[in-house]
Amino acid sequence: MAGVLFLLLGGCVPADSPSDLELDPLMLRMQIHTEKLYYAGKAENWELTGFYLHEVDENIEDLEAAQIIEEGVDVGKRARDLIGPRVEALEEAVKNQSRSAFISGYGTLIDGCNQCHGATEHGFIHIEVPKGPTRYSQRFAPVGAPTEP
Ligand code: HEC
């Protein structure tokens, strides 16, 4: 049954290889967690920031487990090597509760995302530091604190 479904889906989207079908949802998840990470850090909600850093790291683990090769790039391994240390630098910023270290480290993380998009012929997927207020129905400032600390 799963095989039949797969064939049917494959027939509907002939341009997608199985690895595209696997990688795209992982990247969408990465984008959401990375974006929420920004709002949490900007609001100096260190507990929530730590939570999203952990989620980003788990996304890297999922990329490693998926073992996808894109334009000759081992996506999981490259993600670990390229953005793993940038996530660790942000963990340090959280430990030190440093908003300025977080903001500059976040820009470095986003550069890492775009470096790999370039290396895998997806440079047209360009991630940016979020601008303006959040579109999420979620509080990013610590509960009980003013919205803009
Ligand atoms: C090691 C390589 C690599 C890294 C690192 C990487 N990406 Fe990607 N990303 C890709 C590839 C390859 C695709 C194209 C996937 C496809 O073909 O479906 C992609 C696609 C995407 C997409 C498009 C998904 C869509 O449907 O709109 C988004 C968004 C994205 N990445 C976000 C990120 C973010 C945010 C980061 C950093 C936190 C990141 N990526 C880091 C390789 C990478």
C-alpha cells in the first residue's frame, strides 16, 4: 500500500526525486525553528531560545540521518560541519545571556544556511534575518515580562 501511494505521488510530481521529497519538509522545519529562535533571542527569553537551539540541533541530526546527497554535497554532514559550530556559538550567547552576542551569532548562522544553498545550486533560496514583528500566535517575551524588554 505504501509502495502504491509512493508510486502515485511520484507520478504526480515527476520533477521531484525521493531525496527532494525528504529534504524539503526537513528544511521547512529548519526554517520555522530558526525564525522562532530569532524572536526568542531578540526578546531575551533565554529559556525559549535554548529550546529552539535544541530543535535546530535536532534538525541537523535528522539531516544527518537522512543521508541525502545534493549536487555532490552530503547535506547532513555539511550541515553539521557548517552550521553546527554556529549553533554552539549561540548556545554560548544564551549561557552568557548576551543579546548582542546572540544577534551577531544569528546573522552568522543565517550566512551558513545560504552558503550551503549556494553550494547545492539552490542559491535562489535566500534566508534572511526576520524583519518586523512576528507573524506567530505565540509569545516570545518571557511570560510575565513586558512584550519589548
Ligand atoms: C548542508 C546544506 C544546507 C544547509 C546547511 C541548509 N540548507 Fe536549506 N536547503 C538545502 C537544499 C539542498 C535545499 C533544497 C531542497 C529541495 O530540493 O527540496 C534547501 C532548501 C531550503 C528551503 C526551501 C524549502 C521550501 O520549501 O521553501 C528553506 C526554507 C531552507 N532550506 C532553509 C534553511 C535554513 C533556515 C537553514 C539554516 C538554519 C538551512 N536551510 C541550511 C541545503 C541546506
